[in-house]
Amino acid sequence: MAFFRTILKQDLAGKLYPQSSNVNAAMQLLRKEIKHSPALNNQLNLVTRNRRAHYYTHKELEVILKHFCISQEEFELL
């Protein structure tokens, strides 16, 4: 899987949680998933440069999609 771009955190949350009423709710669900999953949290800590950034790098995106069992092709269709 090779991603060559960054993605805004709110855009990713909106794609992963389309059933949410708004972007803020989706962001809360994504943060909660990361916080309550020690494996995902540890992997993200290893590849994250700036935790306060408003985007995920392509490496962070790969880790998150692997956790959710979503392939690159499936992600492009979301």
C-alpha cells in the first residue's frame, strides 16, 4: 500500500464515520478509537512527527487504515 499524500484529519474522520451527524462528532469517534486502542496508539506514536497537525501523513494514514482493515482501493472509493 503506497499513499503519497496527506489527508486532513476531519476528512478522514468523515470518511471513516459517515453515519456521524457532523464532522466534530466523527472527529471525536476517531480520537476515541485511537485512545482506546493501545496497538494503534503505539504505532501512530512511532510514525508521528507532529501530533498537533491538522492532517495525517501518508505513513499515519497507512497505519490507521490497516487498523480498520481498509485497503487503499476501498479507501479511494469512500
